[in-house]
Amino acid sequence: MTTDRITADVAVMAGVPTIRGTRVTVSAVLGQLAAGSTIDELLADYPSLARDDVYAALAFAAESMPQERPFVAA
């Protein structure tokens, strides 16, 4: 999955990663999903988004996680 739908521009939302062409942040999309919203509910809340934008936000988050360090729960 490509993340070319994600941009970071200091002139838009102070450089926080956003969905291309919007002021919707990746963290807003992820937060809604983490809170239990479905993709369809998210798309209804943010009509400027497409389903592929949500997938791009998820891919961006996955690619941002370090792969070389294992997660160890305390």
C-alpha cells in the first residue's frame, strides 16, 4: 500500500501528517478507528476522505513503527 496520499507541510496543520488535499490528520483517522468507529462511519464523518485515504493512514502508521525492536509488554 502506498502512502502517497499522506503529506506533511508546515503550512498545513503545522506539518503534522495529513491526508493529501485536506486538513484531516492521520492521527485523527487513527484515533477514530481506535475508538471503535468503522471505516464507513469515518467516511460519513469526513466526507472529503475516500476509503483509500483511510487505508493510506493505516499504512503510514504501520510504516512508521520501528521494525527492528520487538515490543515487550511489561
